[in-house]
Amino acid sequence: MDGPHTSGPSTGAAFQPLVDALLAGDHKLAAAVAQRLIEQGCSREQVVTDGLEHAMGLLDDKCTVESFNLLEIMLVGRAVSAVVRVLYPDGYAPAEGRAIFVIATLEGDVHDLGKNIVRMVLAGKGFRVVDLGRDCPVDDLVGAAQREGAAAVLVSGLISPVVSQVRKLRPALRACGLAHVPVVAGGAALKQLRPEALDVDYVAENAFDGAHYLERHVSGAPAA
């Protein structure tokens, strides 16, 4: 990621318009503000840290204190994605991003709303997320994890038949020498089960809960 620039705005008020646009879910304004910050000399790292991460933290706090407003999260997520496209029009380079995750909805499940929200939240926190889409075979997900050097594998499932696919994931990772890569599951069908029932490392209650776990994992902090 870019190193910090000393010539442009650093922290605080300069990034407030971006934070406000993100929290309002105004993707066009957020993208325009991000472009202006870059033109003024801000690094991409600054925009991610002082803009995207700060906004996602405020949304996280709001959802924790009040309620998990799905529409609001979707709108903010769309705005985050617009800013990420401004910062990385060709996608993250392999060496960029705080860490690389691969994510998919496994074969048999064509629902991807929850997966998309997770991807947006993680992108907003500065991670590179390789999205394999929905109805994804286990072997494709494992192959991507190996190819990308993923720090974690994320799976989403809305319907119960996908549970059997999730249980195939750990043995498939182990067979490719990726037993050390943690698996995080989420979604309506999966969060009703304990990690040991799915053979995964963590079952997230929602996108922010999963992001917190992954941040702890990447930083080496003990699980809460």
C-alpha cells in the first residue's frame, strides 16, 4: 500500500466529508470526495484508514447499539465499493491490502447478499477480498485460497443443504497443505450451528462480527 504523504491532508476534518458521504450511503458523492482527496495528495492508505475504516467503525458501533439495519449497511457497502474502485481501479495488487481473503457461497446455494455485505465491510477495513461468487464448488474455493496465499477462507450459506459442502472444505484444504488456513462461516443456515459441527474455526453472527474475528487473526491477537 502507499506510504503516507506529508504534503496533503493528514487526519481529522479533511476526511469528515468522506465519512459523512459513506454513512449517508451516497456512493457518487463518496467516490467524488475520495478522488478529490487523492488529487490533494492523500495516499490510498490514508483514505482507507481515516475514511473507510473510520466510517465502518461508526456503522459498527451504531448497529451494535441500535439495530442491525440491513438496508443501511447495503447502502454504505455500495458507497464503500465505489471508493475502493476509485482507489484501486484495477483491483488490489497482490502485495496490497492488509491481508487477502477468499470468499464464496458454496455449491448448491445461489444467494449472495450476505456474502456481498461481508466483502464490502472487509474492503472498507482495507483487506483484499477475492470473491468467487455463488454456487461455488469446494475445489474452486480451495484452489483460489492456494493461488492467492489467502490468510483465511470465508463461506456464506443461506439454505441448509449447503452445510454438507461446508463440511467438505476443511479436508480439501488439508489435502492441499492448507490446514493452517482458518475457515470462517456465516449466513442464516450456518450461524445456527457451532464451529465444530461445521468443522470451521469460527461462525460469525454478522458481517462485523466476522470482520472482528479476522482482524484479531491477522494481528495475532487471541480470540475473544
